[in-house]
Amino acid sequence: MILRLATLADLNACLELDHTAVTDHVWQMRLQEDEEQVHVRFEAVRLPRLMQVGYPRDLDQLVEDWQRGEGFFAAEVDGLVRGYADVLARPWQGAAQIVNLAVERDSRRRGIGAALVQQARRWAMEQGLGTLLAEATTKNYPALCFYRKLGFRFCGFNDHYYANRDIALFFAQTLR
């Protein structure tokens, strides 16, 4: 596998990747609120059947992100782009955020996503940033498990984050 800064040709290949996920679980949010307190709870719930999860972002944004020339990395396997990580610096937060991460469906569970996250970590540390952030929808249970397996910790949510109104869950990892 070759990890590198993405070229324009890589960007086109990234746009062609299958960004969907399939899951049999979701994280369900329970919110109780009164004048004195707010209780929010997320729990994994098994679905009665498999569900296909669409990608919550507008992929046209990838072009703008790539043009910034920041941390946009492609993973090449056997001469083909099989995944990418789009990482933006958030200096005011002392963090970098993985805003897009995708691996072609038939190449998943082979270490490509983990290698891209590791590349994002290295890039963030080179930028002098101390935290790596990632996010996924409550419906993308495979992504939620993936980030937690890599040592990310839950750090918040936003129920108005995506245009499609999916809830975003945020995860953070301290960089050393």
C-alpha cells in the first residue's frame, strides 16, 4: 500500500469510491431535558435487518478541500486508489479533523482505513497539533466501532451538523 498526498487524478478516483456503509446496528440517542439538567444517552441498538447508510456529506466539497493543499491523502493498492482521508487543520482548537474518510467497499477490513488514520495522525503532529478529531453519524455503526477500536474517545455530538439531519458523533484522540 502506498499512502501519499492526493493528486488531481486521485481526487477523481476518490469521488468514484463507494462511500456507503451497511450496518445491523445504530447508536440511538435518548435526550431528557428539564430546567435544571440535560441527560443525553447513546446506546447501540440492533436493527431487525441490514440497513444501507448513505454518506452524509456533499462530495463536491472534496474538490475544495483538496484545493486547500492540506492533508488530503490517497491510499493506493495495486495501482488503484482504494481509499482516502481528508484532514483539515483547526489551529484555533489545537486539532486536526478527519472530515472525510472512505475505503472502497471491497477493500475494507484490510488495514487501509487504519493506515489512513495513522497518516492523519502523523500529519497533524507535523502541524504541531495535539488532537485528532473524527466524526460519524449515529447510523454508521461500522465507523463508530472503527474509531473506538483505534483509541478515539467520544467527545460530543451535534444534531444539526449534517444537511441530511443525521446526528454527528465526535471522537478525539490525543496525539503524542
